[in-house]
Amino acid sequence: MMKNIQNKYLDGDYYMMKSENLIASGGFIVIVSLAFPWIHIPYGSISGWNSEGAILLAAIAYPVSASYYLINGVHRIWGFISIGAGFLITLTFLVSTISESGAAPASGLFIAVFGLAVITWGISKDNQSVKSSSAD
């Protein structure tokens, strides 16, 4: 565990490891995706903020904040549960959009799924670095 602390703190200054950068980047991608159109309808489009897509912020809150504030990083099980909930939210949103007549999913929804995948990759990388540092 001491090696992990030494990796995150260099001469008293905090810097982000690769896994934390992935998690933060994925969180940024999800937040930006809310500004893109999530639903195309015949007379326009609806962004993620206006179509209840902001619920995804609750799903990414734990991994993004824990990767920055916790010394040992994101707990693998809780991180995957949180991101799994995010994937379920987007899947439910996609199915409900497809089932409505005249509505089609737009790019913002797929960008959000990509952001969730980046966070998932970051969580798995974070736990690999914790395993390798605890094995030493």
C-alpha cells in the first residue's frame, strides 16, 4: 500500500496516474455528451439535459470522485456496480427511444456509452495498479 501512496504523491504534490486520467476523461466525456442531442424527433432534437440524461451523473459520481480523493483508488466491485447502473440507464433510455414512434436515438447517447466504457477501462486499470503495488 505504501508504494501506491508514493506513486500518487511525488514530493508532496498530487499527480494523477494513468487509470485516474482514464476515469476523469470518461467522466468528462459523459458530462459533455449531455450537451449533444440524445433524441431526434421530426421537428428537432432533445439534448441529454432535457431528456433526463442527467441521471447518468449519479452513476459516474462514485468512480470519478473516488479516483481523485481516495488514496487506494476506486473499489472494483462498487465501481463496476456504479458503471453497470449507468449502462442500464443508457440501455433503458435507448430502448424507450426506439419504441416511440417518430423518435430515434442521437449521437449524445452513444457518446455517453463511450464515456462509460472509458471509465470502466480506467477502473480495471486502477485495480491492476493497486494489485501490482500490493504484491511488491
